[in-house]
Amino acid sequence: MPKVFMLMPHNVDVSKARRFGELTYIFERGARRPSLWSPEFIDEMFVQLAEMGYDPATDYLLIAGNMAPIVRAACALARDCDVPPRALFYDAVTADYVELPLGVAERVVREK
């Protein structure tokens, strides 16, 4: 079963994301970790993900909670994974999560 990785617990209802897999926190609340703004934070995130068996081809990064550290995490995953990592984004129109790959831009070209 795929895992849905959330950077850390947050006061956001993410119950709908559970249909994509087992909710797993990269860092638990109160866990000792480097500052969110230090380079060591990203290194420790990759260590934790490796220990938890993260597979970018099958697992997800849940985009929910404090956006600044999530953006750092998502950028690092998109940069360093061999395949485009999968992420879950909340879509307010459908009131559900949608899957999108990280680092793969869909660009719409409008005719002039």
C-alpha cells in the first residue's frame, strides 16, 4: 500500500488523503530535528524518508500545513528524485485531493 507522507502533524483535516495510502509523518510533533531554514533540515528529511521506505514512484507528499517548509521539501524532492515524485494537493472545487507530479510543469500556451 502506498504511503502519504506529511512533513509533520498540523491542525488540518487531511482525512480524505487517506484513500491514497497510509498517512505517515516525516517528523513527529516535538521531534528533535534541524531548523526548518537550515540546509541540514533537507538532509534530515531525506534520511527520514529513506528509513521509512519512501518510493517517489508509488508514495505521495501531502501538500498541507505550513507552506514554507513544504515548498522547500517539494523542491528538494523534485530536484533529487530519479522519477517525478507524486504529490497530493487539495482541490477546493471538488473538495478532495488530486494527484500531481512534482517538477513536471504543464504549460498552457495561449494563442495571440
